Amino acid sequence: MGVEVLSTDAMSGASDALLTVTDLRTHFHVGEHVVKAVDGVSLTVHKGKTLGIVGESGSGKTVLSRSIMGINTAPNIETSGSVTYNGTELVGSSRSTMRKLWGAEMSMVFQDPMTSLNPVVKVGRQVTEHLRSHQGVSKSEARQAAIELLKWVRIPEPEKRLENYPHQMSGGMRQRVCIAIALACGPKLLFADEPTTALDVTVQHQILNLLSQQQRERDMAMVLVTHDLGVVATRTDEIAVMYAGRVVEQASTSTLFDDMRHPYTQSLFWSIPKTSEPKHTRLSAIVGRPPNLAALPPGCSFAARCPYAQDVCREQAPELQPTEDPSHLFACHLPVGSDEGRRALEVNVQLGLPQAKSAALRATVAGGGR
Ligand code: SF4
């Protein structure tokens, strides 16, 4: 497939659940409309393991991680379901309960470091204030700890860098500072929400490698949120693919890449550049746009863009169901690799649907249905 994949024991039950999300829903009430940004998501994050959450913009992945962290608190947001962290229920928890967990137990690295850091406060004070407020250490102890943290995240001359304002650093350096702040209190769970989107390609790799290294060294669990299936291919134990607020496929990373069943996962996979393909090979963009979450169509939300869609898809919403492997779940009536799926694709090619013609071409190049 041209993408290196981690082998993992995450799905074998060898590790313990740290975070369990059950039927989580986050709905935004906007005027007369209800935007179902997260709509019935269930998943588990195991101690010391990495879960990738993948989907396009608007799939609900960022709202999901913010809901789990308890930072979606505007009055027009309704959250229901259950999130248990180490046995503690978080949905409906008080602000003071969440404050005890933030930083010390779970923390987050956001997409854009420039908006996470205060532009008019020196970096050193931002790191030390975080340490002092969460750990109650003295000023000099906090400064020493801040220097150590900056060294951990590979910032050269940390003593000097503490005196910088964020705008005096490069984008990569700023994101390293954000990672240092997120790691400052030794969390057991780190959410990294598109942590490299604002950075150039070389720095993206450095930051992702840094996160993976820190995750391993600290035996910390991590949720890596991204639109890029290629990013999670080598850095996660398990992947949940989201579309229109729901998980549409979930499996261990190796299983997902070896046996993807959902057409949306396949479309994301085909949009990754691969070293095995000849130079100048055109990437496959996914036809159309994600649906309006305030007015979802009946049936499958992906039907308007799906190369395989038939009437059954437009009439009945598919449920998430297991394959022969109970830890591999997908929600599709006509899955990739099935005889019904192949027939559906042929019908849509005959009808001249552009997404079907493009999928048939890609399947031929790939040498099979996937
Ligand atoms: Fe949805 Fe049907 Fe496509 Fe499956 S085949 S993703 S059910 S539209």
C-alpha cells in the first residue's frame, strides 16, 4: 500500500482503558437549527497507547476532543452521553473537578500555537505560571523546571528563549513551547488537535516525531486528531474515522490499512501521496463537500459523495457493526471489498457518476477493490 503501518497489540486487550466514551453527543443550538457536530460516538483510549481520529474539516473530530476535555461550555451547547476518565464521569462534572484534571491528568496541544500563547507575555512566564498554578512550586523551582521542559522539547538555549515573546520564535518553536506547557504537569492523556497544520512539512515531521517520542518516554496515552490519514499511519495504535459527527470505521491501525471497509476511509486513503506511485500521479480529491450538520440527509450521510451509493444508502442510515474481527467496526451497506460493493460501483460507473469513475480508476491502479 506504500504506507508503513505500526504493528500493535492495542486491540488485543493487552492494555487497560484510560478513557471510555459512550454515545457522546454534542449538539449546537443555533437559532431554530440543531447542529449535530458529534452524534453518538463511542470509543476507548488505552493507557500508554495512541488513538488517531481522522476526518475532513467539519467531521466533528475537534468538537469531539474538546467535548471530552470539557471545554465546550457555551450555553447553546448540549452535551449528553458518558465520558469516563480513570473511572470518573466527566459529562456534567463541575468546573472545579475539570480544573483538577486539566494539566495534571489530561491536556491539549491546539492547532495554531499563535492563538494558544499570549502574544504580550514572555514565553518563560507562560510556562512558569502554568507550573506554579498547577504544582504550587516556588518561582525559582518553576524557572528551573521550565528550562528542563524546553530542553525536553528540543529548544536550544532554553535560558535565553524564556526571555522571548512568542512572535520572536518560529512557528515550530512556538508549537514546541505549547507542547512543553501541555506536558508540564505530566498528564496521562494528551490530545493533539491538528498539531502541525500551521507548520511547513519539515517542521511537521519534527513535531510529530517529538510528540511520539514524548508519548513513549512518558508512557502517556495520546489522541492524535488530524485530517491526514498518512499522519496517523505510522504513529497510532488504533484509528477512528469520523464523518458528519459519527465514527464510520474503527480498527487497529494495521487492520484499517490492510482491510478498510468504508468507502470514506478508502477515499481518504486515496488522497494520501504515496512514494510507491509514479511522479506526477494526480491525487484523488473526494468529490463534493461534507454535508450541512444542521440538515443531514436521511440515510447515509456520505451517500451524495460515495462512489458505491445505491437507493438503500439514501433510505437507511447504516449502523456501526463489527466485521469477523469484533474490534473492527464499520457503518456501510455496501462495503469496500464485498461483492455487493463491486456491483454497486459498476452500476454507478455505467451511470457516469464522477466519483464512481474516479474510484474505478483508482481501484484498477491499486490492482483491486481497495
Ligand atoms: Fe454510505 Fe452506501 Fe456509501 Fe456505504 S455504500 S458509505 S452506506 S453511501
